Amino acid sequence: MLINLLDIDLDTFQSQIAKAGHQPYRAKQLWRWLFKEELTDFDLMTDLAKDFRLFLSNNYEVTFPSVKFDHTSTDGTRKWLFDVGTSNAIETVFIPEKSRGTLCISSQVGCALECTFCSTGRQGFNRNLNQAEIISQLWMANKMIDSTSSQHKPVTNVVMMGMGEPLANYDNVVSALKIMLDDKAYGLSRRRVTVSTSGLVPAIEKLKNDCPVSLAISLHAPNDFIRDEIVPINKKYPLKALLASCDSYLENAPRDFITFEYVMLKGVNDQLEHALELVKLVKNTPCKFNLIPFNPFPKSGYECSDRSQILAFQKILMDHEIITTIRKTRGDDIDAACGQLAGDVKDKTKRTIRLIQEGKR
Ligand code: SAH
Ligand code: SF4
């Protein structure tokens, strides 16, 4: 069986080719062709020796999930649905802005963490994506977006904010992140790659040493009482432990603040006393807040806070010197906004939550 080159890391590839008698530096050459030049045909990789090209085609291949649909919003936001087999599909979103292009990447088919306001969470969980399926989203987006007007690849920033909880698929996410950061592949700066997590504390501690990138925490509540309800993983890793892990993460992070994401749910977590409670909660943690207007989906049972309430909430945080932005909703007309990514999830068996409950993660 051929090995998909997108599914192994550079060290593994180097040792495989060395075993077969080829120079290890060939692996780096191949990576450049594959990720920088976006070539997959070994015969076009002109500086590779013929016998090495033959070895490659006998043992390796480069395969991608196929595109089930590709929609562009009136505001330029683009969303793809990628087929990842057995009737499952994941979503990837590209958000173009003047000075950057941000790709929102999925890490799992569905999500097992069941945050009550999240469409992905409501879908249930099928499985983790492998390294190839994660990095393919970046490879294909760069390839499919017209970049003729620019010297650079269109994707300049990556946020792991698509379907799934990235830190519940730790090994595959970290190996894909390493490809994003590696100069021989995408060479993105650690500041431009963000992992968003609902708060898997042990994995945050691990990420700090294995692959520190920008960190966003889905906080969404000012106290354990509300957070237990809307972000159930809080029962396992309550706010005190979560904030301690944020402080520790900052010791080795590429940015000197944590971004706290906060979805604005009318009558649930959007009261002005909640904002004051937040100020106290984060007083020792350098941070910025990003308020996310709740994006509705059928039968969610929630409503978005009124605009005036969001602005008043923001003002309280700002008055206490916490930089607070309100996320612009993009891709509204193609359901590409935060929390609306539903993909196509079959066999929703919630395996991750079982593993967590059994204490295996
Ligand atoms: N699992 C990770 C990353 C994916 S979700 C996490 O939870 O952080 C990306 C962001 O969108 C998270 O902050 C998530 O809480 C938020 N989100 C989920 N559903 C939403 C909705 N319906 N409206 C607005 N934001 C939502
Ligand atoms: Fe999973 Fe994040 Fe959605 Fe929660 S908000 S269910 S962790 S994808």
C-alpha cells in the first residue's frame, strides 16, 4: 500500500528514505516541492534524482479529500465541504481581509464536547481527522484560491476554529501545526497560527512545550455555575484550573496575551454584572476579549444578545482596560460563521467523551 506523504512527519519520512539508501536531504527537497511549489507529480520535481523519483512513486502518493462543495459568500468568505469518507464531511472557511487571509480549519468530524450553543457540538462526534486531512485543508485552500495577484500564498493566518476540539485530537493537530510552522513547508509565524480550545487543561500544558502557538480560550462564562451549563467540559476542568493553565502557557507563548472568546447569549451570560465578574476573574491574566455575537442555527434554543447589550458589555471590559473586540460575522449567507459549521457527521458515537470520562486523556 502506498503511504500518503501528507500523513507523515518530516522525521519519519527522512528515516524511511534513509533506510532505503537515499540521502536524508532529499526529504527536505520533496517537502519544498510539495508545500511551497504545491506540486504532487514526482516527475515534475526536477532536482530529484531519477532513482529517487522512482522510489517515491513505488512507495508514496499524495492524496486529498475531495471537494463536495465550494461556496463563496457575497462578502468574499469562502467555504468548502470536504469529503473525508464513509459519508462524513468537514468544513473549512477562508476569510479574506485587506492585509491577510485567514483559514479556519477543522480538526474533527463533529465534536464530542457538547457545548450547548454550538451546531458542531449538537452534531455529535464521529472521529478525529488525521494529519493529512488537517493539512490538506490548508494545501487545498491555497491551491484553490486565485493568488495570481500576489507573491505570497493567500492563506497568511490559520485558526483552528472549525469543526471539532483541536486539543482532543492532540497528536494529529500538533503534527499538522508543525508543518504549518516549518520553513521548508509553510513557514507561518507562531503568532499567525491560533489554536482555539474549550479548555482541555492538560493538553494546554502540553502544547506550551510541544508547539507553542497563539492561544484562544472559549471562555463564554464568568463563573463555574454558568460555564458548567453551557461548556460541559468545565465540570472536569473548572475555571480556576483553566486560568492557571493560561498563566502558565503565557510563560512560553509567542504572544503575551490570551484571547478569550465569549459568545453573547441573550439572558444567559450577557448581563452587565457578568462583565464585572469577568473583570475580577481575569485580573491576573494578560488577555484580550473577543465577543462573538451568537450565530443561530435551527432549534438552538438561544438568541443573540441585543447589539446595545453587546456594546454595553464591551464598554465595561474596556473601562477596565481589557481590549475587547466584537467579532464581525462573515459568510452569513453561506452559514460559514462561528458555530455554524455542521459538515456531515455520521455515526455520532461520542467516542472522545467516553475516553475522557474513562480518564484516558
Ligand atoms: N472547539 C474549539 C474550536 C471551534 S469553535 C473551541 O470551542 O474553542 C470556534 C469558536 O466558535 C469557539 O469559541 C466556539 O465556542 C464558538 N461558537 C460555537 N458555536 C457558536 C455559535 N453558535 N455562535 C457563535 N460562536 C460559536
Ligand atoms: Fe466542540 Fe468547540 Fe463546539 Fe464546544 S464550541 S462543541 S468544543 S466545537
